[in-house]
Amino acid sequence: MATKVDKKNAIRQGITEAEIVYFQNLAGKTFLYVCGDEYFEVSFPIDHFLHLTGVETRLSTKDFYKNAKKSILTNNQFYFDARHVYANAKRKLPCLKRLPELTNEMVCVLKNMETMTITYKLSVTNLEFTGSVTRKPKRYTGKKD
């Protein structure tokens, strides 16, 4: 069974690997999606990379990105808390590495995609995984409508 240190090392490695993909394919770019007579843009600034990893840090978003880029991010420079749980980071990182697929392959655009807790105004999927672009909080009561 993996220790906490092993798990954190794996997340750190995943962040570093994801940064390479992000830098080579997405960082600083804006993509235009056209769907019928509607369109929207999705941009990928470097200061959004932290959010996409699912971890929390005391570093600035730019310093976090810079450390990941230089492969000098340490286990002490990020952590998990109630809003940034390990399981989410573990789930997000493989998707982050695949995010360029949603910019260079045929995709489906979903409007008002609902989950148990949130309604996403716009989502993009290649039918293997989905990236939500904009979200609007939705109150979850646990009851079926």
C-alpha cells in the first residue's frame, strides 16, 4: 500500500508531466469553438494551471507554474485540504495531460451539463472525457425532481 509520501510524490510527478503537455500545447493560447451559429473561446493562461491540477499551495499561481516547469516543485509546496482533496487531484491530472485532445480533435459541445452538485454552462467532450468550461453552482438537495 502506498504511503502518504508515495502518493504525494506521484501527484508531484503528475503535475510536472502535465506542465510539459500544458506548456507545449495550451499555455497562452486561445481556442475558438464554433457550433452551428454559436461560438465561444477557451483560453489557457499559465495562472490557471494550478486550478487544473486540483491541489492547493501557498505559492502564487505563477510561481507554482514556474516550479512545475523547472521540475523544482517540492512536496512541501502543495497540499490537500477540504476543497482540494487527494482523490480529485489524482483524477484531474490524467485529464489535464489529455486536455490538448479537446483542442485538436473532433469534439461535442454540451450545454447545461448537470452533475449531482453543479450545472456546467458549457462543456467540451471527445466522448472519452469531458472538460467543463464555465460552471454555475447548483444547489443539490439529494431529492429527485
